[in-house]
Amino acid sequence: FIFLFGCVIRNNVMAYGPTDLYDQVWRLVNTKFVDQTNNLQDWSKWRHKYDNKIMTNEDAYVAINTMIASLNDPYTKFLDPKEFAEETSSIKGSLKGIGIQIGVKDGKLTVIAPIEDTPAEKAGLKADDEILEIDGKSTKGITVDKAADQIRGEEGTIVKLLIKRKNVPNKVYAVQRAKIEIKAVSTKLPTDNVKLDPRVGYIRLSSFISQNAIDEFKSALSGYSGKKGYIIDLRSNPGGLLTNAISLSDMFLNGGVIVSTVDRGRYKDTIRAARQYVCDKPIVILINGGSASASEIFSGAMKDNNRALIVGEKSFGKGLVQEINKLPGGSGCNITIQRYLTPNGSDIHKKGIKPDVTVSFSDDDIKAKRDVQLIKANELLVRMINYQPKQVNQNLKEF
């Protein structure tokens, strides 16, 4: 099984017609969707609602989307063959578009995070930006998949996004679409205005999506073998493979719970560290409002196990697990099947993870391109390094 944002990919390869495709999605939701009430409705009413009306695959797609919309869950969605192929390619480390992760937050289409070194980031899009319009069309009531479909397009073409950002006038961003090669890890500092202590190693993990992310991280860590402590930058990291979050936690935890999941039957499955850790040096993790999903699983595991100090701003708050089901004809269906809990039992969905040390940017910081969060992380990590090894965990929360 492969997990994406906590999603399992299953192969359903039986050859069905359009009506059977609709029925298969109905049955998947009926047996797997995390909310047994299916958004307080009688789910059986949907099973034969479109009998004798579904003649083509396109008919089935429309009917399936209508049915799924009634669940009022932005993360449960049907993907046509094109969309499913694009999702699969992102797991493999490449995608087409502008390099942006989006979600619905408080009923509004929101930028979770731009991906590092992509057209979206270069154009100036930021985490928590609200997308009001896509190419002049309102996003009011739009689903995530429909928005993504409108944002995607041919390489070299332009998409125009009307963005609402706190404390600034609304602005249209014209972003050129491109083929996005996802590089998950960077050791380059985000600004030249910050000088880290020479004993400190900096590793930015921009996404957990790529299957290569952990190998990239291990390579970066190996290159820092002489360092005494590490800053792991997860700011604006939208998440990705749950298996990557677990593997990364295993690198730093000598035992303890990493994450627990709870399904529709309230069965709780607890995943523990495998005691195969490769690093026991002090860690500071940077998060912000764009840190979501797998980023929150890793941060929560490190925080609740008293293994790292969390610095920055409250994370996005996505505590749901989706299973990806591959369907006949190349389509797919992502279904929310579980909630996840941090090691201490916290459900962070729509709440986020609160940093141990909150550091926000002022207008002056932004104008001066002064990364006060990174500066604070360096300061705290140096203090941690200066403690004796046995004292680090005992005194972690004093900083």
C-alpha cells in the first residue's frame, strides 16, 4: 500500500461499464468513508438515483461528483483518468501546472502552499492566500478538484488568479504553467540575510509527496555529519506520503508513538517508531500556516515525544487520511477513511499544531526580507547544542 496524505492506493481492475463504475464508488464510500452518517444523510438513496440515466463514462463522472459532493468533504473526491494520471505523476516526482497546493479552508479556496522554485512561488503566491477567481471565474462554492482542473493547462499558457491576502489589496497574479519537477529537499538558506552558527545544519523539506523525498533527506543529513544540530524547515510544506512522514520520524525517534489513526468503526491503529533512528542530535522544526498533513504528522510526533522544539506559526490543520482507489478505465477516487491523532491523542484537524515558540513576521520583517523565524530557530538550537546531551530532552521545553 502507498499512502498519499495518508492515502492507500488499491487496484480495482475488473472491467465495468459506466453504471457499474458509479455503483462501485457508491459501495466504496458506503464501506469506507470515515463518517458513518455520511454527512447526516441516508446514503442508500444515492445507489439507484441515476438508474437508466448513466449511458456514458461522462454521465457516470457527473453523477459520481454530484453524489460525493453531498458528503461535504473537500478531500473525498473523484478523479477522471486525466486527473488520476496527474496525481500519480506527482507521487513519482513530477507534475504539470503552476506548482501550488490548494484546499478548502472555512469554505474558501485557499493556497496551502506554493511548491519551492515553481512558477507559483516565483509569482509571489503565499500560504493562506484566498483564491477569489480563476481566469475571471468566481471560486465561490468550488470544489478542490474543479479548481485544480481550471488551474491546470498546457505548458507555457497563463492562468490568472485573483488573490485576497490579509492587509493588502486584492491582486491578480498571472502565472505561466510549466512542467514541475518536484525536488523535495534543499540545504540552501531561504535568505542571504541570515547566518547560521557553523555547528548548525539547515535542511528544507518542501514536500512529502515524492517517493524520493526520504532518500534526498538522508543524503542531505549525511552531508552534515559534522554538525551538532539541525534545523528542519517544514514551512509551507503541504504534506504528501504518510509513509515518508513515518520514515522521517523513525530517523529521529528511539521508540515511542509516531501517529494513530481512527477509522469509521472507531478502531484505533497506533504506529510506533521502529527504534532504527540514525540521529540523536538536537532538532528545531520550523512550521507555519502552510505546513499541513504529513508535515503535521512528523511535527506532532517530534513534539509529543519531546524530541524537537517547534518554532514558527500554527500549522494548517489537516488531520484526515484519504485512501486512493484506482478504478476501471484509469479513473480514481480519494476517500477520507480515517482521522489521525498525534502521539498524545490530539486531533489537530482544523486546529493545527501550535509551536512551542511562536514567531511571526512583522511588516518591517517582510520589507527587510528578515527571516525572524530562522533567526530564532538558530538561536534556540545553539542553546540546545550547548547543553550536555543528557540534558537536552530534559530541558527542551525551557527554551
